[in-house]
Amino acid sequence: MKIDPRKLKRAQLLERIRTVERSRSALAASEAEATRRRLFGVAERTRSLARHYARQDDAMTGTDLRGAKAMQDQLQQLCALSEQHAEEAEQRSDATMDELASAERRMRRAEEDRRSLARAIVADLER
């Protein structure tokens, strides 16, 4: 059975495309993971600030107490928001990691297909 050399060229092209796809997926996964780490850091710093303001008991007047309470409330809202953003970033990071794994599987399949076609062509030439 004669194997068309154009199939090998197509398989090589597909392999290159899959390699680029995997590289792009790896970049996206890296960026998503960096964003996730950054947002979890922001959430932790915000929680730390909220704890700091919650412990302050040096209010001299009612105005000081109201101001401290308002600051604490705002920091708690920011804390909740930053935790939400961090969780969303983690979900995006997980999704991009899944996409990367899928791209790597497609790239390996393309490599295997190209190798298989190359072996078949060599076997045909040896006959």
C-alpha cells in the first residue's frame, strides 16, 4: 500500500500547530497561576489589615471609635471581595491547566501520527 507523502507533510504541519497551541496554553496557564498567586496575596494582606484594625482599642472618643469601626467594616468588605476574586482566579487557573493538559495530549497524538506515517513511508520505500 502506497502512502501519500502529502499525508506526512500534513502530519508535520499539524504537529507544529499543536506545538504552538501547547506553548500558548502553557503561557496562559502560567499567567493565570501568577494572577491567582497575586490575588491570594492581596486577600491575605487585606485579612491581615482587617485583623489589625479589629484589635485596635485605642479609641479616645466616639468619633475615633466610629472611624475605626467604619475602617474595619470596609476592610472586611474588601477582604470578602479579594477572596472572591482569588477564588475566581483559582478556577480560571485550573481551567487553563486543563486546557494545557488537553493541548499536550493533542500534541503527543500529532507526534505519534507523524511518526507512524513516517515509519509507513519508510517501510513502503524498503519494499
